[in-house]
Amino acid sequence: MDKINERIIVALDYSNFSDMENLVNRIGDIGVFYKVGLELYSSCGEKALNFLKEKNKKIFLDLKFHDIPNTVAKAVKNIAHYGVEITNLHASGGYEMMKAAQEALISEAKTTKLIAVTILTSLNDVSLKEIGYERNLLEQVTILAKLAERAGLAGVVCSPLEAAAIKVSTSQGFLTVTPGIRFEIDSKDDQKRTLHPLEALNGASDYIVIGRSITGAIDPVAVFEKIILAEKEF
């Protein structure tokens, strides 16, 4: 398993390059892995990715593709040329979409790992019923994870609350990347399924994705170090 700081993916949820640049420079060498999502990518995507690569940082490009198989396959093929470590799509797009995207990635002979979003951490059982799902959240997440594995993907995005069930239902090495990470004193904001970072790291999460708890802190470096030091003492 990677070192603790290498399992922490900092979500760069900014609308401009300078804020992102300042945070990455401030965190420095202890920050290894960063997430570029829709907000930053739509603002300065290629510039942000190039900056992170120049800094020798790992990148999770979080664009959550969801379209017909051919379109998603072509998009993933294009993304592969950025050389990011991880990118993703929505598992709810179905087996054929996931399979086509994975095959497109393999055809490029790149090392980028493709993972699938199961159920967004902003949703809960009530939310699923509102959009027509009949199964409960844990069942639906597990079904989607198993479908993603069958399609050849490297892992899934899920909340840390479902990570253990996914590990039981899938083969060894299938990744669990978990947003929805919050300290007890943090506001949950729009997240409904959350867990403390230490509980997630000591549980079944391979990687934890932390945004506002770090990026919104007065001293983001201190927060980052707090997670690492507490983990060593756990």
C-alpha cells in the first residue's frame, strides 16, 4: 500500500488557475495526488493539468463521463493522452459504455486507470427513490461496482460507507476511491454519506478525496499533516 500522503487526493475545486496554483505550491512536497474536476477543468483544464505534471503530481481527472458508448470511448481515448493516473465515468451508463471506454483506453497503451462512479455522495436512499431506483443505496452501489469490474475497470468511486461491501463483492486489487470525507467539526455541505478521514483510511478506502476540509482551511498544510500524523498513531 502507498504511503498515507499518497492515498490522500486533494480536490482542487476552484474556478481559476491562480487559486489552484497557490494551494499546490503551499502544500508542497507532502501533497502527491490531486483531483481536477468539472469546475477547474471547464475554467483552465489543460493549463491546470500541465502545471500539475510539471510539479510531478499525480492527477485524478474527475469528469464523470456519461453518454452513449461510442462518444464516451472517444472522450476517454482523448483523455489518455494527458497521462493522468485516474479518470472516470458513471457506472449507470451501463456495461457497454464502460466496456467500450476501457477498450479505448487499452488501445492507447496508456497506464491511466479508468474507474466508475457508483452513486454520488450527495445522494441517499430517499434521493434514489425520488429518481426511481427500487433497490436501497448499498445494494445499488454494489451492483454497479460488480458491473464495472465485469467491464474491466480498475475500480469505483463510492462513499467510504460502502467501500467495505465493495471489497467483499469484488476481486483483490479493485480500487475504492472515496469522496465524502469530513472531520467531525466540518459542515457536510451537500454531502450526505460521509466519514472521518482516519476511519476511511483505516477502513476499506484505497484513496480518500478531500476538498473543502483542506482547501477551505486557514492552514491547509496543518490539516494535511494532521491526517498523516494521526494515521501513524492510530
